[in-house]
Amino acid sequence: MTSLTDPQDPAPMQSLGRVLKRLNAYRWLSLGALLSSLLLTAAYAVTPQLFRWGIDQGIAQQDLQIVLYSAVAMVAAAIARGLFNFGQSFWAEAASQGVAYDLRNKIFSKIQHLSFSYHDQAQTSQLLTRVTSDIEQIRTFLSTSLMQVISAIVTLVSIAVILLMMNWQLALITLTVVPMSGWLMVRFLDRNSVVFRLVQEQLGDLNAVLQENLLGIRVVKAFVRESAEMTRYTTLNDALIKTNMKTIRAIRNTFPFMFLLSNLVTVVVVGYGGAAVIGGRFSIGELVAFNSYLLLILQPILLIGFAAPAIAQAATSAERVYEVVDTEIEISDRPNAIPFETCGGRITFENVSFRYPGATTEALKTISFETKPRELIAVLGMTGSGKSTIMNLVPRFYDVTTGAVRIDGRDVRNFTLKSLRSHIGIVFQETTLFSGTIHENITYAKPNASLEEVIDVAKTAQIHDFIMGLSGGYDTIVGERGVGLSGGQKQRIAIARTLLTDYSILILDDSTSAVDARTASQIQDALDDLMRRKTCTAFVIAQRISTVKNADRILLMDKGRLVAQGTHEELMQQSPLYGAILESQVKQTNS
Ligand SMILES: Nc1ncnc2c1ncn2[C@@H]1O[C@H](COP(=O)(O)OP(=O)(O)OP(=O)(O)O)[C@@H](O)[C@H]1O
Ligand SMILES: [Mg+2]
């Protein structure tokens, strides 16, 4: 569970300040909203004066014309209120949409650029909540709460001034309600801000369970864990509703007092004001107007009260959004980074040790080797021995802890990331396809590739015939995670996707693990040919010795160390571990 932020922490309010600064990009819309809000207040403030005029000058003097005039003026004021109300909410809404749009793009772009190590540790659901619900909280704050508070303050001040001008003694009695409600409000927020924050965090936790469940729903069903998952969700849902009820109870406990206060003030105004009217010091019209203002002045206090929790929530949300936006990108271009242009094929690992961020042990321990141009290198080793980790260091998915990785003598950290990665074709161990057609998936990194090119790579990856057998051919839609395809089919589409890019270094991480041995060796044969033609160096990680037999050199990994290297024949003679792996595989195939 996420930890509670310190209520005294100024960061949320600072983040809210940064959100407000973003309004600068929408200053005309904001100004329109502000102006409408001021005019709206004025239209509200003038109405009781029209009442007073109609009663004192019209009804009391029996002047029908003034009664009519005042009635017409009141209708006009009502129409103006409607217009300004529309203007205020329309422009405030438009400005808030603009800021939300900018923030969404900003955080999304940041997520695109954050390094592997960030995504290793970040919870996907937390990131999702930030892009969606946190930004929505901020938007609602800008379009609603902020306007409410501004217009409430303007109303409060202007009506206080009007009341003081009308009758200062009565005004002072009336205005005592302001500090009293203010005190109730502060006490309310002070006691409940932690609860408001808790609601949001519990909502995040609930979403995390939901998201994990949706991703793993097949596992849930296979292990018949539906009811356990229900319990897990319901427990969190129960906690959420309990916290929500707490906030409702807190609101219910505070706001009736404010209404009571306002009614007590009415007693005073009617009593004291009534006596003043009888004594001839105050007109009936003035008393009616005064009483109307009384309602107007309590409204903004309540509005600020209702807006306060939303402001606290928006501040927390703003902090959560800026937390991601401000995250330092660990792996980025060095100041004098140069583009990676041609590859001579000499890749050097120089005493490379590597520890994953947050890990306690080293995944790679002083690895050293050098490839020759056009060499096909196979990396072999038990599961968890560090094969994928070695390959992660070449395109700088992670940077070495000590030592260096060089291409043609140049440290990879001196190249621009974009040029480096676009020259490395990598097929990941875990296949990810996107929703869309097979054609779109294969052309993911090269959208304008011709159909011949696409068919060419699909043939190399031994998937063309399968695709042609589908009713939609290359235009067949695959689900969001490639559902509808077998594991091996997905792997082969992923190989085709990589082969279509302008790689000069090729890395295949266990890419034929889900493909049958015969197809795998067909792919391997096609690739061997391609690799020698098109690449300057190729790495193949594989579990099967049969797949790596043809390699120019085999690197044998064991527990993060490079324990042997050489051709298949050399290793058979020299490495007991290689012999053991070979023996176990031969046994498997024979049994
Ligand atoms: N993102 C990560 N964060 C922390 N530790 C990791 C991470 N990825 C891998 N490791 C650890 O590093 C070690 C090497 O993992 P690696 O993925 O390189 O193994 P591998 O040889 O590719 O295994 P396999 O054949 O199962 O794919 C393992 O002990 C693993 O626990
Ligand atoms: Mg691996």
C-alpha cells in the first residue's frame, strides 16, 4: 500500500501552484472565465437592490411604473446571470481541458522516455491512475473548485461592503457568522484531510488489484481462484467504502451547524432590523434586501467549504503527476554524444560488472570478450545465468555498473541513444504485439515498408504461409496482446518485425523457444544466411544446443560469469558444463 503523505508537507501545494502556472498558456480563456465570474457576482449583488427599489419607491409609494420597471430590471438581471454563468463555466471548462491535455501529453511523453529501470520498479496501475484519474482531479479543480473559490471570495467581500454601507451595526452582527463558519471549516479540514487523502490512495490500490486481475484472468481461472480474488477485491472495496462513509459523516456533522448559524443570524436580522423599521431608522425594502444579502453571503462560505476537500485532493494529485514528470531519466544522451553510423562489427565487453538497480547481487561479474566482424555469437547458459542481461547492455537498456561496452572501440555511452538503438535489431525473450493488423505489427518500426519487404521478412521468419492461410491475410487483426495467435506464431511475427528494421547488430533472445525444433532450425538456416549478408555481428541466445551448433563462437554463461567460449567442438572438449548441458539435452531428445 502506498504510504500516506505528511499532511504538513508543502509539496502538494507547490505542485498545485505549478498547475496554476500552466493556465498561463490559456490566459484569454482564464481571463474570460474570471471576468464572467465578476460580472456574475455583480448581477447577483444588484438583485436585492432592485427589490428594495421596487418595494420602497414602487409598492410603498404606490407607483406602478416603478414596480414594473423594477420587475423588468430583475428579469434582465436574471438573464445576465444566466449568460455570465454560461460564460464562466464554458471558459473555465475550456481552459481546464487545455491544461489537462497538456499534462496528459507531458506525463505520457515522460513515461516513453523513462528508462527500463524505472519501469522495472513502477507499478503500472499507479502510472495509469496518474495519467487518468489524477489528471481528471486536477481538471475538475481548475474548472469547478477554483472558480467556486474565486467567485466566493469576490462575493463575500463585495457583499460585506454593501451590507456595511447599508447599515453598519446590523452588518457587523451579520458578519460575525463569517469567522464562525470559517472556524468550523478549518476544523473540518484539519480533522479530515488525512481521510480525503486516504480515499484516493485506497482507490489506487483497488485499481491495482483490478488491473492485475484483468491481466492475469486466465491464470485466475486455471487455478480456480475466482473466489479468493473476489475476497481480495471486496476487502479493499470495503475499506474504501468505510473511508468514504467517514468523509460523508464528517460533512454531515459540520454543515448542519453552518445552516443553523445562518438561521440564527436571520432571527437577529429580522428582530433587530424589524425594530429599526418600526423606529423609522430602516425601510422595509432595506430589510428585505438585507435579508436577501444574508442568503448570498452564506452561500460562498459553504461553497469554499465544499471546494476545500476537492482542492486538497487536487493538490495531492498534482504532486503525484509531477512526481513522474520530474523523475530523472537515468539513461540519456551525454552532452557530446555522437550518432552511431557504421558498424565494423567489433563489440567489446571490458571487465563488465552489472547490478540491477535495487538488487543486492551482481547479475554479471567481470565479463570480457570481443567479437570479430560478421561473427555469429551464441550465448548459452542455464536459466538466470545472465544471458538476457548481457544483451540489455548493448542497446543501453541499462548502463554497466563498472567496466565498459564498446562498439569498434567507442563506448556505447558516447553514442546518441536514438541512433544506437535504431541500429540494433532485438527480438525480446517475451513477445509483445500491439492491437492492430499483422501487417501493422510487422511494420511497427518501419511503417512505410513495401509489401514485398514485409513478405520477404515474413518468409525468413517462417510465418508467411501461416499468414496467407488466414482469411484476412496480412490484414488480420490480432488482439491487444496478440490473442488469437499461438506463442510460436507471435514469436515469429516478432522476428519478422525486427528483421524489417535497419539493424546492423542483431540480437535474438531465445526467440524460437516456443517454436518446434524443425521450424526453429528452418528459421535458423534462413537467419544464418541473412546474418552473414546483412549484419556486422549477430547474437543468438538459445537454450537448445542444436540451435547454437552453427555459431562461430559460443559464450557459455554460468551464474553471471563467462565460464568458457569457443566453437561447439572446442567446448565439447574443454567445458564440463557444456558437456553436461549437451548430455542432458541429448537424453531429453532420446527419451
Ligand atoms: N529487471 C531486473 N531487476 C532485477 N534483477 C533482475 C532483472 N532481470 C533479471 N534479473 C536477475 O538477473 C539475473 C540474470 O537474469 P537474466 O534475465 O539475464 O537471465 P537469463 O540467463 O536470460 O535467464 P533465462 O534463460 O531464464 O532467460 C537473474 O538472477 C535475475 O533474477
Ligand atoms: Mg533471458
